[in-house]
Amino acid sequence: MSADSDESAARAVVVATARSLFERGLTHGSTGNLSVRLADGTLLLTPTGSSLGTVTEAELSRTDVDGRRLDGPKPTKEAFLHAAFYRARPTAHAVVHLHSTYAAALSVRADVDPEDVLPPLTAYYAMRVGTLPLLPYHAPGDTGLEALAERTARTHHAVLLANHGPVIAAATLQQAADAAEELEETAKLFFLLHGRPTRPLTPEQAAALAPTPPRRPETA
């Protein structure tokens, strides 16, 4: 496959995934952003201010792995987060960032464990998400979050941004979107079950399914 056909196929996948996420209510308005890493190492991202429900292939931005624009419209203001995940995870070729309702609600709870916000209520959550650290609040577009995001992404392919929403990396855009949806549905279960006795997976059961080792991120 030529570089041109690779990029053309990637643009089509980004737009199709964006439409699917928007139409199923996993993002709203002009929130959320997607990216893929092309064969040449550059990144294809949704642009700033765009809606995942209406963005077109021609409107996608292209940056280098440090988030610097190469061509196309100005990328999402959170391009630096996407770049941080790609640098930390060489096998990742897609990143999804959403403001999905239940995950966003979880991100404002004061009574969660910041090392692992959501219990493994289902096997598929354990497989597709694993542990979910909460990163401290930064305003959207604040690049002060970049270094911490990159350190955390070395040991976790999914994080939750405080008072914001999830960021998830995976080998393909479909896998990243599936993981984001699994996180949203598990967060929904978490709220539905609030105040009721639950029986989450044991640590051993969750570890056997985890996509990455549940290690704490580096502190330096």
C-alpha cells in the first residue's frame, strides 16, 4: 500500500469512527477528538472546534509525533495528549479522547481512588481497559499535563482526566473506540449500582485479563 492510499484509508476510518461515536451519544457538540498514527510516523487528528458528527476527511489535521502541525487545519487543542501517548506507547496507532457522560461524571467524584478510579465490574472492562488512573485537573489545552500524561501512558493505555474525560490508546482505532465504550458502560454500571453490594472481579481475576501490567507510573 502506498503512503497516499494508507493516509486515504486512515482518513476514512477516522471519519467513520467519529460518526459512530457521535451518533451513539458517546460524544456531543464539538467535544472529543480522535487520532491515528500513519505508517510514516506522522499523526492524523480531528481539528480544533470540530464536531465528531460532522467532521470530514478533508478537515483532518496532520502533525508530527510532538504535536507540531504539518498540514491541514489547526489540530485539536489536545494534540499534545495524543502525541504524548504515541511517544510512550510505540505499539499504539490510535488514540480516542471523549467527554462521554458517565466517564465524565466519574471524573468529578471526590471519593474515588486516583490510582485506579473504577473497579473491574466486568471481564470485558478488565480486558479492554484494566486499571484507570485519574490525572489531576488541567484546563483543556494546558500543555502542563503533557509530561505527566506521557509518564502515565508508559504503564497504562487508558487514563481519566479529572473534571474532563477519558483518553485511551490502542493498536487500532476500532480497539481504542471499543475500549472507550467499555469504559463508559462500566462507569454507567458503577453509578447504577451505587449503594448496592457488588462483586467485582478479584485482583487475581482482573490481573489475568489486564491489557497492561497494573504498575504505578514513574514519579520522575
